[in-house]
Amino acid sequence: MLENDEVVLVGHSTGGLDIRQLICDLHNHERKYVPADGGEGVTCREIRERLKAVVFLSVPHWGTNVADWVYSHPAWRMMVLTELRAVIAGSRVYPLDQIEAGLT
């Protein structure tokens, strides 16, 4: 990293959530060194200090409608989870694996 380098982060959708987590990690691990541009490491604090802007595009900062619906319908959630577990368990059955392989 050069002396005058500036960092601008742009995050779309869940990429914005990743940026939020990154900023928290940079704050919580100020003295930790990370590799930069294949050269010497820089501290998390140095990266944070060079952060000049963050742009969020369509980031679900407060969750999503789907997550809200799933949370507010526990009976449906349990039914879907039960069915998913059955599908996963069924996919581990050896004869079914052979049939799938044959079809593909």
C-alpha cells in the first residue's frame, strides 16, 4: 500500500453486509497485519484510516421480506425444514445416488 492510497468500498446486496462485517473486523483487530499488494503487511488500523467512502447498493441492512415471513410463520418453517432434512437424508441413499448418476 502506498502512502497516499485511499480505499472506497462498493457493496451490492449481501456484499454490503460483508463490507459492514469487514469494517467491524478492521476495528476489532487494529494491530493485526494483513498482506497488501503482495508486499509488506499493513495493519487493520491503516486500512481503516485509508477508507474514504463506502457505497451500499440495495443492501438488506434490516433483513428481507422473506426472512420476516419465515420468522413469523414457525409452523411453516418447521414443515419446510422437515422436508429439506428428508430430501437431504434421501440423497445419501446409495441406490438413489446410482440412479441420479445414471440419469445424468
